[in-house]
Amino acid sequence: MTSEYFNLGYILIAMGALSILTAVISFFTKKTNQYQENLNFALESGHMGTWDINLEKHTISCSKEMLDLWNIDENKLNGNRAVLQERVHPDDLDQMNDAINLAIKEGTIYEHEFRIIPRADDLRWVKSRGRCIHCPITKKPLRFAGVVYDITVSKHKEEELARAIKMRDQFFMIATHELKTPPHLYATSNTSWSMGS
């Protein structure tokens, strides 16, 4: 009889532990979902997309926002980074790859601005920022992940400001030259001035 009570006690303890474990899992699942919702809201509000490169498998995954910005269908991407690189402006591709490789090698933050061509006749400026995740034991690079966002509007404003500053500087240069140069005499000795006729 004692062993039956003893076994029943173990069963009750196990059921209690299972109930507590279920509650803990439920709590953390709910918190994780809340954090994911907050992250998604922040990314959508900031018009940001995310990317994650698996350096061991040489594949990439991207958020819907990034794929929309780059005008790429998820099925076409299929984890192939070359599909994204086809949309990078040819003059910017090598610099982008060099910046990525340097960040992976040195374990620094990657931050780079470059142009993409999501559609014919559509040139966009983007800024990408990320970092490499290394294995804590071997220090081998495992993943390279980050965000990308459209900075086309701010780039256009920078260009407009640069043009305005250049025009201002040219105006001041001309005005300074004119102020330093003595005015020409507009009347010559052959010209007679008279009041009335």
C-alpha cells in the first residue's frame, strides 16, 4: 500500500511539473510573439526589410519588405544571393561585396549605401546595416544578418542641397570678383552730357 501512495505521489509531482512547464512555455511563446509583432511593426513603420545569409550553406532569406523593395518574388529568390546581386547597380556591386567581406573578416558592423535597380528605369538608393554572427567556440562565421531600407528620398535631397550650395558658391565667387574689379567708366570723353535739348 505504501508503494502505491509513493507512486501516486510521483505521478502528482510529475503532473504538477508538467503543468508548470506548460505554463512557462505558454508564457515565453506569448512573449516571443509579442516581440515578433513589435519588431514587424517597427520594420514596417521604418520601411525596412531584413536579410539573413547562412554562410555555411551560402543561402539567403529575406523579409517580404526587402523582397518588395527589390521587386523580387520569394519563389524566384529561392535562397540564391545572386538573384539579389543582379539588382545591385553594376558600379556598386564590388564595393558592396568588399564591405560585406571586410565586416565578416574583422567582425565589425557592416554599413553601406548603394544603388539598386528593382525595375527598368527605377534607380533606388538603399542603406544596409548588419553584422556577422560567429561560432563562440571556433570563431567561424556562421551567419551574416541585417536590415536594408530605402534612402532614395534623402539622397535626392542631399543632391538638391549640394546643387544649391554649388550655385550659392558660384554666385559669391562672381559677386566677389565683381566687387574687387573697379567699375568700368561707361561714359567716354566723346559723350557729352546735357540736361534737356
